[in-house]
Amino acid sequence: PDQAKRVFEFCQELGAEIVVAEPPAESFDRIERLCEEYRMPLALHNHQKGQSQYWSPEQVLAVCRNRSRRIGACCDGGQWARSGLDPVECLRQLQGRILSFHLKDVARKGDPQSRNTVMGEGEGDCAETLKELKQLGYRGLITIDFEHDTPALQEDMVRNVAFLEEQAKQLVAR
């Protein structure tokens, strides 16, 4: 219990607006009280199947059931794709509980070993995911999540940003 309180205090001192974590399910009564006390939401991050107890929307929703809206999801579309899930359908399931979003693309959907690739070049459905976020009225933080360190990292990030800028233009035009 003291560790959870220290995390919230630390995040508050940093000026953070949200805590992203994967706490054990039995800690949520305490965490819910801390969310209210610090007026700070907790977003459950989904890593891929086999690495996270919250890898699927159903597991996140089970923890959120009958809890404050300050407890929700930090959605990671690339991790869902690695787990063989459809990121767009996962977002639909979590509507109303999406607190933050990590956007990444993966080379192969359904492959837990698949590496990140430049957005729009893999099988993570990044363009459709962004469309769905707009459709759902999501107005929160979207983080570029690129976990592939190569000599071309800077160029890859430029291409990721260019992809996002192009998608933003298309979404505004609709």
C-alpha cells in the first residue's frame, strides 16, 4: 500500500496527469481511493499476451467493472496486433475507458516476436486505428511508441511523424 501511495505522490510532484501501470488485481480497492485522493487516473497498459495480465480488453474491463472512471486503459495497438487481436475492435470494446494511447506498428500481426516497423508499413492497422480513435471522440494523449533501435532510428522516426501528419490531414478532411 505504501508503494502505491509513493507512486501517486511522485507522479503528482512531476506534474503528471495520469499514472500508467500494471498493478496486481487485488490492489484496486486501494488504487481507486488513491485515484480519487490525488485526482489522477490510472491507465492499465496492455503488453502482449504472455507478458501482461491486461493484454486483452476483456481483462482491462473486468478490473474496471464497478470502478471509478479514473481507472481505464492505456491502449497499445501494436501490442494488441502482436497478440493477434484487432486494434480497432479492441478500441471499440474499451470505449469510455481509454485514458491514453501508444501508437506503434508491427511487422507481423499475431507474432509475439515481431519487431516494430515504421507506421503504415506493418500489419498493425495504424491508419484504421487512428480513424477509430477519432470516431470514438478520443481527445487524449497519443504517444509514438517505437521499440526498434537501429542505425536508421532518426530517419525511421521522421517517417513515423510524416505518417501521422498525413493521417491527421486525412482525418481533418473527413
